Amino acid sequence: MSEKNESLKEVFAMPAAAAIIVGEEKGEKYIVIQRRMKEGGGIYNGMIEIPAGKIREYESVFDALRREVREETGLEVIEIEGEAQATKEINGYTILELNPFFTSQNLAGGYSIILLTFICRAEGELLEKTNESEGMRKVSFSELAELIEGGNFLPMHISALKKYIAQET
């Protein structure tokens, strides 16, 4: 490819899915968080986040969400709000209609990503550490709000979490 054509090469934003995993214990609602610790994670390592990851080619967003939650926390997703949407077959295409809780796009910093965030419920035991994360734990809404304000939360997750807290309190 010539130098001129190389400079015209298009680069696309990556689609990704994130899980706000919610539950209740002893009458108190919680959300699952973790500390990012990925090989090659750069400046994002050490930041607090919710489970999330890129969607593979032809993988449904719901399958990607389940895979990422399992890989990063050890939990099995048992419910994703909005998953009951219809799948349609139209002229050889399989179309999945979905309505995420929150959608955001990173326009500067880090890498170009479009993030679809869903409310989920999961079961199982949280792992202590994986090759992508550590310090997985359940936090109350009040503790989550403090952590967000503390400035060490992955920026792509903050608005979705604030919306969820506001909606539920």
C-alpha cells in the first residue's frame, strides 16, 4: 500500500459491553466492582472499574457480557435487563435488538471505544484475582459514590454508575 493510501486507512471505534452487577444482601443493595490489573494495562492499571470488555466479531453483546463477567470475576450472569429483546432474521441477516441501560463513547484519551452498559444479576463466588483484575468485591451505593468521587474510577464507567445510583436511591 502506498504511503498516501496508508494515511487514508480508516480506524474504527471498538464496541464493548459493561456489567453493572447488582444484588442485595441483608437488606442492602450492592454493586460488584474490581481493580483493573491487565497485562499491558498501562495507566489504567490500578483503577477501579466494573466488569467490561470488547465484543468479538459476530458475538452477541449478551454473550460477550457473560464471558467478560466470568473471566474477570468468576461469577455467572443469570439475568441481563433488556436481553428478552427479539432477534430477527431479515434477508440473511440475524439482527439483535437491544436497549442498554447506558451507552457512552470515548472520544479522547485511552482508546476509542463505544461502551454498552447493562444491569445484570449474577451468582457464584467472586474470585480473588484473575489475569485481568483483582480486589473484586460488593460495595454499597454510598461506598460506591465515595469511590467515584475519589478519582480513581475508570472514566468510562462513572456516568452509568451515577445514573444507576440516582435511579435506585
